[in-house]
Amino acid sequence: MRPLQSKFEPLKIEKEVSDFWVEKKVYKALKEYNGKFTKKFLFIDGPPYPSAPIPHIGTIWNKVIKDSILRYKRLEGYRVHDQPGYDTHGLPIEVAVERKLNISQKRDIYDKIGVEKFVQLCRDFALTNLNSMSENFKNVGVFMDWENPYLTLDSTFISNSWAVIKKAHEKGLLARDVQVLHWCPRCETTLSDYEVSEYKDIEDPSIYVKFKVVGSQNKFLVIWTTTPWTLPSNVFVMINKDYKYAEVEANGEVYIIAEQRVEAVMKEAKIQKFKVLRTFKGEEILGLRYEHPLRDIVPAQHNIDQYHVVVDAGDRVTLEDGTGLVHSAPGHGDVDFEVGKSNGMPVVMLVNDRGQFTEMAGKYANMNVRDSANVIIQDLKERGALLHAGKIVHRYPICWRCKSPLILRAIDQWFIRVTKLKNKLQSEIDRVNWIPSWGRTRIGNMVAELRDWVISRQRFWGNPLPIWVCENGHVNVVGSVEELKKVALNEVPEDLHKPWIDNVVIRCEKCGAKAKRVPDVADVWFDSGVAFFSSLGKDWMSKWKELGPVDLVLEGHDQLRGWFFSLLRSGVILDDRAPYEAVLVHGFMLDEQGREMHKSLGNYVEPSVVIEKYGRDVLRLMLLRNTTWEDVKFSEKNLELSQRDLQIIWNVFLFTSMYMNLDNFSPTKMSLEEALKYARVEDRWIVSRFYNMRSRVSEAMRDYKVHELANELVRFMIEDISRFYLRLVRKRAWEEGLSQDKLVLYTILYYIMREWLIMASAVVPYFAEKVYQTFVVNDKKLSVSMEILGNVRKDLIDNELEATVELMKAISEASLNARAKANIKLRWPVSVAHVFLKDSGLIAKLDENKELLKTLLNSKEVRFYDMAKFYEFSQLKIEPDKGAIGKEYKRLSPRIVQYVESNKEVIAKDILEKGFHTVFIDDTEVKLSTTHLRITEEVKPEYTSGSFESGVVLIPREISGKEEEEGIVRDVIRRIQYMRKLMNLNVTDYIIVSIVPPQDRAEVLEKFRDYISAETRSKEVIIGQQEGDQITTWDIDGEEYTIGIRKVQ
């Protein structure tokens, strides 16, 4: 065993460990070693987008959580599947490449770049970034198979993934249909409902429009809209036939508005003079026909006059805003589409992929829909169809990648009818272990509102849909590249991406005609959603059968509607079950003020900057201590706290290794079982504490609560070892020679600290590796990561002993409070401590361990009492309650108060013994009790007290001459130890000490010369003479002591 370097230098340590891992090929050796285990743990990495070379610090947290859990599972003897992954397709990559190319429109890819070149640039961009990201993850100690990550761009992955779409086809779930969906005009592609998760406040028009009732001179239906651009596509008006409507006269016209909305609409339209002519049920106006106000300038309106009628939409029309009449464009609203479909209405679609009006929009052709509002409003105004125009700021959906406002369009897309799987999806959600449990509720709520999955996207860089359609309209779906090769009429390319895959023609399995692939790529969430089996490479079926289901997936809580749901959906389609057993949700990385970190906000923190200042383990520990499912508020303060804690733990190993090395300790000299035969109470306590901690961690890690692992490890080493146990056993370590008692101490410490290091390697792997290589000397593996945790020794857990020691700690804390009141330093021993307990049953246990308590209290003696005896050490303070006395004794009350003031001691004695005191005043018997007196119990003046939950401790205020001498000597020793530290001396270094004390203290120091020598590792203690390499004059309780130190060479 070698002692550690005295200074804790994280960056130096981490460089040494990193070099060691590379030189010894530790991960490769671990992989081979771990691969022999029979228990399997299948983990699938939620793949990040490689849209930037440096991962966000929140992504670092994500990977560190995963690494910590995987490391711990290896320590438990599991064969761990630790393949990382990257989500390399989709808009995140395409948009980034478009920015690099300085293009902003989809058609620029066709016209200026070419699809083949664009796809290659997307591939290169993804591969370059993911290689950089991998290096960043490796740089924080993440032990994953970085040489073999799964990539969604890989042809094997793509081929495997097609099995889900084929299975959906076989189950009758795959369909082509027209539906109203969110569309990004900038990216020129559709988005699924669950992808529409980002919103921003946008100012839009808020207009009330008049639709003239056919056959009337001045009667109008009034509708409200914030999307004037949808008016050219209007087909009908929706109402709720059960609402009450009103005919309102104003401005010489009659307006039909829901009765409940009349006041609000008139107020907003700034119409002060109006009159409600009559009210009626909505059903009265069903079928009422109206004229479209823009008919003369929108050609598409010429052929649909017969559809301009009022229809019932039931509860889908509300009275929270608007007029109770809803303008309906089935091409631009999902409710409009559904109601229109059920009423046989046509779908008018006047907007192209770029968000521009088509030729059939007449005057508005080629105009961007969101730029057309003012023109349309002006046209309405000129035609007398505008009742009021205002503005509204509302939350509006934007594209999750390019941040452009979205529009709704009725478009022809490929769907998987997942609504038919709702019940199965919900039952699988109920079966899975969600950590925390609210994850089940959130994803369950999402499934309750589920719509069919639109899987097609009109982009380039993505997983091509394996759907071929022949000239007769027959749909052919292939489930793998092997299947494709069997039916292909020409060569199948090695690269399955567009545009190469588009050239493959197959023979239709139904009619034999030639079939061409549909041009779409899959929803990017399809890729990550099939990772549970597609990532397994060739022959995935047999591997999935052997390894599945996935034991754990974990990501941020935003992935409940993202990746977790995508996996669930694909699993139920493929296997009729969720592909995972447990889901762990983590929070978001925020700044100190609780805001998300963005470069635009100036609050973004580069992981490399943190590492250069604090080190990797400090960052890991800070992140892992945070409750996993709660957001992290990143702060320097928390980093400094973790740095301080690691410094304390380093000092524990430094102290222990130095003394063990000095005494040539070998863990082979005594087993733990043998050591426990001779163990003191504090030794048995620390062993019990360790295994209780192990037990709690083992339980917590069943639910992957890695924050409890991190916090328990730190708490045990700092609170139990550093601040308590080492304080008790330090003198035993200082004794010369390797006595049996010291061997017991070393054996127990070595065993516990070795096991602690193994556990800690899951949290702070650099720290653990460095100390392991220095501290551990027997049964040593190549790396601490290759160790296996021993069983939790429940037979060594003594909860009763722990409870007793906790009581002693409480008594000790109360004693410190008592000392503080009387200005008695802890280093100054007291002659006796009196401990009073509310539960006399505790006395026997404390008495058994009296020696330990004496040490904790720094008391020569400890005596225990039942709380009932406390009165012997206290006195009652009595004051008359003038109000209570006056109420009962009226005119006698002044005399009684005077009597009480003069006879407090006598009254107190009677109250204690009998509970009352009797006296005659003016021949009237006065019986005084606690009703008439304010009584407080005070400790007698010769004692100082401190309270704890179970009782009170008293110590004498006066310190005897002997105790005072011991206190002075301990104060001197403390100064010598501090000076040793200033000189950077090792614990093992010997010194010569000189002390020049006040004249009347020289004899005291002479008396304790040997004690000073033993406590300070001094070869010689010289009293009354000044010499040394370092000389300092100290003030100790108002007296000067000049101390000199010289290191013995």
C-alpha cells in the first residue's frame, strides 16, 4: 500500500487515470470480463441528434446518469449492453446543413445543390459531429462502446426498422389518407401532433366578418377569426343547435350572434347602440345559406355556393370567445374537416407546400398566407363585410427545428392507425415501472388523446418508407433489404437513402405490374422508436429474443411524448407489448435563476470550461446528487460544495493510507470476521452503518435512483467516517506499533473503504480508480470497474446499536450547547456530565457504552438519571399571577402578591412536594397552586445545560485546575498540528518542538511533555527555549505561547 499524494488535484488525477485507462485498454478488458456474466442487463441509449459538435451540458448530465447506472449494474455482476446511439436523420440535421449552405427553401435543394449532394452533406455533417460528441462523452468518464455506436443512418438499422412498417401493414394498420395536419412551410413537410410542442407569442389579426344571409337585404352571420388567410377556403359555418342565438340590430343591419356573446362582441367592435330584436334556438338557422364575401375575387368559391350553409357541430362550438358561429375551412382545421366530412362538404385547399396561395385563390395567388392578412382585411372592408378588425397576441405553434410558424393543411399522407391500439397501449403503460410514478399518468393522458400516426415526411435525409405502389394502386411493403432484393427488378443500392433507393422498382405481389417507391421518408421519431431492436444489427430477431425486453430507458421528461412513446408505439405494433420494463425520467438543466440554458440568453455553460476549473468528477458528483427527475439549477456554489466534499474524502484516504503504510499493514493479517471478535463499540457501529448504507443503496438502485447512491456515498464518508469515526479512533492510529487493537481498526477501515471505492466508481470513476490503484493491495483487479460488490451483510447490521450511538450524538450536541453557554471549550475536559432521560429504559444501553460517551463529551465521568430526578439539580422560579389572584381573592390580592414575593423558596418547596401552598391572610385561608403562580424550572447556577429530544445534559460551569491544565495542553497541541499543516509535513514526519510558555505554565507543559510528544509525533519537546524552522507566537486565552517546529531529517 502506498500513501496518496497529500494534495487533492482533480485535473492531474484525471489525466493520470485517463492515460491509465487508454494504456491498459481498460474498457476493452472490462467488456471481455463483463461479457462472461450470465445475468443480462439490456439498456438502450436514447440517441441524441448530432446537430452540433459539442453536447449541451444537459446532455452531459443525461449521459453521466446512464454511465453511473451501467457502471453500478456491472458491479452487481450483470452483463451490460452499453451501446450508445445517435439519431442521425431528420430536420435537425437538414436545417443545420441548409444554414451552412445558406439556403432557405426546399426547392433550393433541387435547383442549387442536388438531392444526392445534399444527402451526402447531411451524412458527413452527422458523422463529423457525432465523432466529436463521442469524444466529449468519453471525456467525462462515460464507459460505453464508443467504437460501435448504433447510427440510424446505417443501412442495417434502416433495413431492420422496416419490419415495424411491414407488421403494421400486415395488421391492417397502414393506410393512406387525407387529414388536416400541422405543416411547416419553411421545411415543406408535415409534423405529427406530438412533434408540435413548441409555441411562441405571436401577434395576429382578430377580425369579425359579416356573411350576408342569402335572400336578405341586411341580415348577416357574424364570425370571428384570427386567420384571415383561411377565409378564401371557407365552405360552411358551424353552430351549436342547442345554444340560444340572437338577432341584433346595429348600424342599420341585423347580426346573428350567440346570445351569450352579444355584449362582448359589441364592446370589442365598439358598437355602443344596438338592440336585441329576438332570441331563438340554434336549430332554427340550421341550413341557412349565406354569400361568401370574397366570391368575386376567389375563383375556387364559384363552384361551392351550394355548400355555404349553417351546420350543427355540437359541443365543438364553444362560447368562451368569438360569436358562437364558426367559419369553417375543412382544408385548414381538423374540427372543420371532421364536421365537413360528416356533412358531405368538399375540402378546399388553396395553399401549396411553401405556404403560398395557389392560382385558384385568384387575387391572392403566390402570396404567402401569413403575409396576406392586411390585403384580405382591406378587401373585406371594401365589400362591407368587415364588422371590426383588431389585434390579438396568442400562443402559436412553431416548427420544433426551424422555429417558423406552422399552418394547418389537409394533405394526403401515410398513417399507421394507432388509435386501434389505444387499449393495448394503455395496458402496457400500466404494466411498466415508471420512475417517478407521475410518468405513467402523463403518458397515459397522451394516449387518451391519441390520433393516428402520420409517418410520412416530405424531406430528403431520412429513413425511406419501404412502401412501393404499382400503377394499379396496390400497396407493397417490404420488411427488410433482404426482402427487397428478392422482389426488386433492378439492383438494390448499398446505401438505402434517397435518391438511390428511389430508383429501385419491384414487381407487385398482387398483379405483377411494376411498382415504384413512394417518395417520402419516415417521421424522424420512427427511427429512434425502433432502436430497441434495429440497433442490434444483423440477425436482430434472435438477438432480441435472447436479450429483450429492454430493462431500462431513461431520458428527460420531454421524452414522455417523444422517445418513450415512440418506443411504446413501435413495440406494440411489432410485439404487442412495451419494449421496456422500466422508464426513468430526468429533469432539465437550468441556470441559477431557473431558466433554460441558451447562448442567446448568455447563460449557456460550456462543459469544457467547468471541467478545466473543477474537474470531471466534481461535475459528475454535482449532477448526480440532484434528484434525478427534478430540474438541475446549475451553480458554481454546488460545484464548490462537491469539490469540498471530494477533498474531505480524499483526506480520509490520505490519513488512513499514511498510517497503514507507516505500520506496514496488510489486509491479509486479519479477516473482517476475526476483527469483529475484538472490535470496540465504535467499530461495530461503523460496520453496521456501512451495511445499512449498502442496503439503502441496493434498494434505491432497484429503481435506478442514482441520486440516492451519490448522496449516500458522500454522506457516509463525510458524516460517519470523517466527522465521527475517525475522530474517535485517531488516537488508536497514533499509537506506536501494530497492536491487535490497531490491527482491528485498520482491518475494518480497509474493508469498508475498499467496498466504498467500488461503489463510488459508479459516481466518481476517476477518483475511485486513482485511490483504488494506490490503496488496494490484495485481490486486486486491473481496474476498480472490474470489481464485483459483495453481498449486503445484514447479519452485521445492528439497528439498536446505531440508535444508541445516535442518542449519544444528540447528547454530545446538547453538551456542546451547554459548553457554549458557559464558554467552555470542547478541548477542555469536564469532571462529570449528568444525563437525564425521559425514557429510563435507555439508561442501560447508554451505560453499556459509557466509555464511548465519555470520549464524545470529553468528560471524566458520565452519570445517568431518570428525568424525574432533574428537580434535584434545578430550582423553581415563582412569580405571582396578579390577574388570577385578583380574580379569586379580590381585596386580598395585594397582600397575597406581597406574601408571594417575600416567600418564594417556601412556596416552591411546597409546590414541589404537595402541589400547593397554604397561608392565612386576615383570617382567610389562601390556597396557592399553579393556577395562581407562573412557575419556571431553572438549572441551578453551578450547572450549564443543553437539551436534546430525549432529555437534558448538565455539566459543571467551573473547571477544576486539573481539567484546566489538560485544556491548555490540548490548545497547545492544536497549534502545533496547525503549524505542521502550514509546513506541508506528512502525517508520518517526525518533528522537534520548542515551547516558550508564560512562566506559571511551564510546569504544566513539563507534566504533559510525553503526551504532547505522542500527540504531535515529536521526537523531542523542549520547554522554555525558542528554536525551529517555523516559529509562531500564539494567544491562548489571553496568554502568549511561542512555539517552534523543526522537521527531523
